[in-house]
Amino acid sequence: MAEDRIRIDKWLWQARFFKTRSLAAGVVSGGRLRLNGARMAKPGRAVGAGDVLVFSQGGHIRTIRILAPGTRRGPAEEARALYDDLAPLSQDSVAAAGGQAE
């Protein structure tokens, strides 16, 4: 079903991994994101529930499983329900980076 899928750049923006959709698209276009183990270069690629993303963010490697495509860029609590963090950042690594994970 098409409504169960969303562009990868839009999903990354809605899930609040990047402040703008352009930044998210740049990460994908630059080949710095893997979708289910394969390097992606097209921000228009559709993703959906069950897909696993691996990308760098703020000096950390993020491994995320998509739970839902989402419908809007809502508050952080709503965005957090869109994914499962398979390699959560520890508080020590966040403190060492000098800030928050998001």
C-alpha cells in the first residue's frame, strides 16, 4: 500500500533526526545512509514499517527501525513513536558530546 510508505528524507525530518528536509536529503544523497544494509543515494526512496536505517548524526552512528511512516512533523513525543532506536545513545556518550542527542 502506498500510504504505508514515505520518502526517506521526509521521514527523517518528521521523526526529528534533522532540522530540515534539505539536511536529511543531503545525508541520503551523499551516500551516508544505509537502508536495510544497502547504501542509499536517492532521497525519494520510499520506506515503511520494518525498514532499518543506519546513519551518522552528531558524531554518533544511529541504528533505527521504522515503526510507522507518520503523517506530520509533530512534537518530539509523537516523533519518538515513529521508530525504535536499536542502538540508543548512552547518557555518558551524550554528555561527552556536550549536549543532547537530538
